Amino acid sequence: MAQPNESTSTPQPQAKAASTDDPTGGLGSFALISDIHGNMDALQIVLADIKDRGIKRVCCLGDIIGYGPNPCECLDLVMNNCEWALMGNHDFAALYEPTAFNASAEAAAFWTRRQFELEEDPVKRRRRWEFLGSLEIRHQFHGTLCVHASPRRPINEYVFPDDVITSPSKMAQIFDRIEKRCFCGHTHVAGVFTDEPDFYPPADLNGRYRINNGEKCIINPGSVGQPRDRDPRASYAIVSSETVDFVRLEYPIQTVIDKINEVPELNEFLGQRLLEGR
Ligand SMILES: [Fe+2]
């Protein structure tokens, strides 16, 4: 099968813009953000970049909170800027309970929940809880499925780049649940899975995946607030009718580390990993 960036399909005419082949659903380009993890400094830089590019629509694949020092601010920014947002495992943890979390993730989840409880304004407090509780598990449009984690287990299953080698049957089962495309986060690793199966990090695609409608794909925009692909810059993607562009942006990491270090419930490792992008 052709490499994703070697699509031979001809450009689609304007009249096809709202067809099921259009990953924007005919509504125009949108920015896809995920795994913000309470990192307000990274989110502000990303939202400013999206605005500078004139992109009006922003959609969020979940994990708005958890790990980072500014959960309330991040939730407010997503509430005020995103067209829709999904439930991630860390959003679920703060709202309901942490499941299968390690000790530092669990401590961070309970601290995060406390920050929402400490809000003195009852209207703000209630609005945040209601928003968290209304996050979608799945969002679907025009042959596109959006989940936080995977089509099989939308909140919790990791789809790792290595799975294309080590778990081809897992990848086959996951692709079986996708009509054309899936957008997901959760691993904090940006890139494109094709149903060969194969995985292409953005660097292998020169930062752009060209939608090939004969090829199923799973696209991960990477993480805004806690990248884990050894690149510490904030990551997001821009989805257009024929392409997905991967964007990386520097942000003041040390500011976030200093804030994490001021909170005893947030493990120092959570700051250190931001510097290393892991
Ligand atoms: Fe996450």
C-alpha cells in the first residue's frame, strides 16, 4: 500500500467538501488538541497559535486535567474554546475514581479533584463539574470516529506505535471498528497508524499526512501538556479536508515545573518528564 504521503488520489473538487470523505465534515479546518493535563502554559501557547492561523474550530480528545498544576484554568479554557471535548481517563479519575493508576498519578488525581472542590464561586464550581460530567466518550462524524484512547476501549486502551509490530491482531481488531478514520490521543505520541498496519511519526511525513480515502488511518495529534515522544514541545494537529498537519510549539516549561514543585501532592517527576518529553 502507498505511503501515506504518497497518495495518488486527485484533489477533491469543492462540491465534495461535505462528503463522507471529508474529515472536517464539510465544516472547515479544525485544530485537534489532546492530553493537556493541567498544563495551562502549554495550552495558552497552542490556543494562541491556532487563533493566529485563523482557525476557528478547536476539538479536544480528552485528558484536560491530571498531572499538571492548573486543572481549573485548563478546564475553563477548553470549555470556552472547544467545539466538543471527550472524556479521558484522567478526567474520569477526577470526576469519578482513578482506575489502574500508579501512586503518583492517583495522588495527582485526588489533588486535582480537590482544586475543583476548593473553588469558592458555586456557579463556577457547578459549571466545571457539569462540564466534566458531560464530556463525550465517542464523537462521530463523516466516517470519522473520535475517542480519547482506542475504538475498543475508548477511555483506557493504549494504541502504541510498537503495536504494529508486536500486536498485529490487536491493530486488526481496532481497525475493524473504524469506518475510515479515527482520531485519538492517550499515548501522548503524535503520528499516523495505517491498516497495513504501520506507524508514521510526523517527521517521516514531513509534518503532513495526506488523507488517502482508500486507506484507513488512526491519527494521534500528540499531547499539548505532556509529550512523550522525546520532543518536549507542545503538540497538536490541524485537520483540513485533505490533510492533517502536525504542529510543535515551545512553551515555558520551567514555569510549569516550578508550579509542580510547589505542590507536595504532585510528584517532582511530573515536572522532570516535561523537560525530557517522556
Ligand atoms: Fe493522557
